[in-house]
Amino acid sequence: MFWCNTKMISLRNKKNVKKRMIFLGMIAALFLILVIFKNFTVNIISESAMIIGHPFFQMSGSIEKWLGGKIFIIKEKKSLEKENIRLKAKIAELEAKSLFYKIIEKQNEELKSILLRPNLFAQKSKKEYLAASILSRPPQSPYDILIIDAGSNEGVEKGMTATAYGNVFLGYVSEVFSKTSKIKMISFPKEEMNVSINNSEGGEVAAVAIGAGGENFEITLPRSVKVSSGEIIRTLGINSLVLGIIEQIKIDPANPFQKILFRLPVNIRELQYVTIKLH
């Protein structure tokens, strides 16, 4: 009985040894296969990965290029916007300077026209004319009133004549203060002045101009008197001054009189200086 048991144990051990040998052999064979085909397997895996990933690599490159292009465009756009803002500021600065220079140039021309007018400033011990700046004008000042920066300190007196450029009649000094004066323009409503119309036939027509306000005038003449648009209206006297140019003639067949409308030949809103006749 003991011998049978011993024999059975011996057979079981042999089977276990055999199983172990088979297992070890399989491991050794697998290891040998891995060693032999290592490079081949890696190459196959690498090649497969490249084939599978190639579209993704291409897509990645395209996305990278697209993003790069977009980023460049955004940066370029921001740069252009900054440059555009800078150029606009520069243009505004140049326009402001240009406007300033035009104003200075115009003021210089006005002063020259006053100062260089023949016989305007006679070489005498006392000057006969004074150039003054306009401080206020319609519509800032009421009606047809000008405020100038010259007064009694500069020798201005009530009743003195005020002109534009030395040859266009504007009005008279109505009030005088120490440093400023008021000029009542001849176009003041209901203000009257004797004038002469130089008609196209070479003759002169005497008339009375009445201020209508806003630098406008009216003259009423019989319809039998021939006058035309564009004819010059002057003050009376040897040293006459220009008062205006006829712009419109109103004729009513039922009325024996005609109405002549004209205005000052200068733009008061653009005028910077006036000339005051001191003596």
C-alpha cells in the first residue's frame, strides 16, 4: 500500500516537472522570437503609425499655417489701425495749422490794404486814420452794431467815419469808451444817407438809401429812372466811398415807383478790421 502511494507521488512529480519544462520552453521561445523579430516589429508598428497619422499630421500643419496667417492678419490690422489713427491726428493737426496760416494771411492782406492804400496815411504830425480790430459784430451784437478795440485812449471820437479797407463805407462811431467804441452801421434799420448811383449810361442818379438791417438797403425811385443790377452805389462828395452794388430791382406795374435793393459789398462776418478816420 505504501509502495503504491509512493509510486503515485513520483508520477505526479514527473508530470509537474514536465509542465514546468513546457512552460519554461514556451517563455524561452517567446523571448527568442522577440529578440529575432524586434527590429522588424518596430518597423512595422512605426510604418503603420505613420500611415495612420499622416492625414492628422497634414491637418495639423494646415491648421498651424491657417492660425499663423490669421494671427499675422490680426497683428497687421492692429498695426494699420494704429497707423491710421496716427495719420488722422497728423492730418487734423496740419488742417488746423493750415487754417491758422490762412487766417494770418488774410489778416495780413487786410492790414496791407489799409496801410498801403494811396494817401490813406498822410505824412503828417498827426495820423489821419486808425486801424482797429472788430471785437463783436452781428449776430453777437444787437442790430447792425460793431464793437472795436479802439476808444478815447486812441483818439476815437463820436461821429467819426468807419470804413472797410479804407474805401467801403460802414457807418459812424456812435459811442466811445476808453478802450472800445461802438459803430452804428449805415444799414441800421431806418438809417438814411444821400447816395449816388452810377448808371450804365455814364450818368449819375441821386437818391436816398434807407437801411433795412442785416447790411441791406432800399432805394425808391420813379419807374422812369433807368437803373440796372450790378450798378455801383456811392456816397456823395469828392472823396466818395462805395456803399454797395444793386442786386435786385422790384417793379410793380400798378406802382409808379420802383424799389432798388442792395447790400454792403463786404462780408461783415469775415471782416477783421475797420478804418477810423480821425480827422
